[in-house]
Amino acid sequence: MGKEIEIVEKENIDWKNPKVFIGFPDVGLVGTIATFHLVHKLKLREFAYMDSKLFPPVVIVHRSRLSSPIRFYTDEKNSIVVIISEMPIPPAIVYDISEVLIEWLKNIRPEIVVILGGLIHPQRLELEKPEIYSLASNDKTHNLLKNSGTLLLEEGLLSGPNSILLKYCSRYGLDAIYLMVEAHPHYPDPESAAIIIEKLNFMFGFNVDTKELIEKGEEIKIKSKELMRKTQENLRSLQRSDAFMMYR
Amino acid sequence: MPVWNIDFYDEKTLREFKKRMLEPLISIEDSADFLILTADLPKARKESIEVNIAANSIEIKAEMREEHKVKLWNSLRREISFTHYHKVIPLPLEIVPDKVKVRFINGILEIKLPKKSHGRKIKLE
């Protein structure tokens, strides 16, 4: 099954332990909005994309160029990798995508994998400053999180591609963290995306301006409306699959 | 920033293009005595928001502060502009229209709809 998904590299890059940032569409589209912003602000270039017969039969057209919904970007020094997705990951292929990604990540030997996502806050409208929760793949990254100013997630149930990817990072010995910012359960949340980028600035020494995410927040919300709608449909089917869990 | 995931074959998108009105994202949550309906209305002018309530549906209308343009291809029209939101939402159960509460915070419209009670309380003996 895994072979039906491939990562097509357009360049042969000699990686030197890059930091990898991944944001699949989930709660509030936080990961997607944040990774798009990183690509835009850090002026990253596309070097690879993911292709599969299992994806919906679509191609993205941007500035008259063909593109894939899941793309890989890097900077001039090849010191970071940002993986973005313009399509919600269908639950049926979450494991396959994660396996293919993990195989690729093992080859490039990342210094760290940082997964960005949202965590539902039912009263998001009343919330002035959403908190960031975090989870690590191993003891080393668990210790890193202790000084990150994030709240370590202690109990709970996580579903979706981000959590499966973290599980695979843990299983295959990759240093990884999953940062989840409280976000609106039903609508795109550029403000929460800005908060998670501020955290990346603090943790990894970036200097990415987040003003644009706030100023153009309404525009981003309108543009990402359809992606949010389809992501919601996905999330609903994932929630239905949570039904077997005992009450905790 | 690109427009994400616009599906020009999608029925809802075609409806939006035909009416030149955006349909907001909405959600309905069921709490004990209320339905809480929210609608995301970025760029909506607060004073223009209209909520029309019937026993089993709600209509939301709003003007946008500025137009939202979408570029098209394979069409005589290269661009289409949206200036309004419009959506009629069927409700899953009957509500009490007179006691509805509405607020608009950070571009999100929240409508609290009291459920119509059909039963009566019975005291335990």
C-alpha cells in the first residue's frame, strides 16, 4: 500500500540534519496557515511533492504552474524543511502517508521534527490568549518541551494525521514534538496560527513576523473556507472512530 | 496567499458563484436547553447583519466591508466579486423565536436558540 504514495524530489539535496516543520489541515487549520506563512516569510523554495493514486484526482495551478496539494519546501542553506498540505488527509490513507513520510524523514536525518496543529477549545470566542499544548516523541524532546513555555499534554485522546505521525516518529526513533494551540473547532483560526509561530520564533530562533496573519486574518479565513469545510468533514469521521474509547 | 481548495464542480461553490453571495461556514451545537448556531462572517459589516428566524429555519444575511475577489479561468469573466453573505439554515428541531439571543464577536455570529419544550416535568413520588 505504502508504495502507492511517493515523494517526488526535484533536487538532489545533501541534507545536514535539517529542522522539519509539518502542518496538515486539522482544528482551525492552524498547521496549514502557520506552514504557509513560514514558506511565504522565509522565502522558501519547493523541492519536492507527494504524489499518489490514492489522492483525489486534482492538480493545483498556481501562477500558471502545476503543483501538488502536498509540497516540501526548504531554504537556501537547506537547514529547514517545511511540509504543507492544501488537502485534508483522508482518514483511510493517514497511515500510508505517515509511513512514507517517516521513511523519507529517516533518510534525511532531521535534527527535530516539529508537527503543528490545533486543539479544540469550545469557548474560543471568549479566549484572549490561546495556550499551546505539547507532546514529545521521546525523553530527549520531552525535556526540550519542559523549557518551552508550553503545557505538556498529560491525558487525552488525539486523532488524525498529526498524532499518527508523532506516534511513528516515536516508534522509529525520530526526535519530534507536536505543538497544539487552542483553536476554534469549526473555523480557520489565523490568530492561533500566529501564536504558534511566535512559539517557533522563541524555540528555534526564527524571526518570523506574524503581523500579517492578524492584519489579513479575515482574508485568510475567506480564502481557506472550503479547505476548512472539507477538513471538518474529515475530522467528523475521525471523531466517529473515537467512539470505542472508554470514558476517562 | 492562494485560494485553498476551491472546487469549481462543487454544488455549493456553483451556487455561491451563481448568486454572487458567499455562504458562511456554520456550526450548530446542541446543549441541554438551547441550540447554539455560529456563523463565520469575516469582513462582515456588523450593522448590516440580518437574522431572520422562523420556527424551523434561520436566514443569515450580511454585507461585506470590502469585496472579495476570486480569479477564474476558462471563463469569459476573469474575476468574480462577492459583496454579501447569505445562508438559510434548516434547524433540526423547533425553537422559540421570541427568546433568541444574538451576538457578533471577532467576525463570528453566535445565535442562541431556546428549544421549544414539548414535554412536561413529572415529579418522582
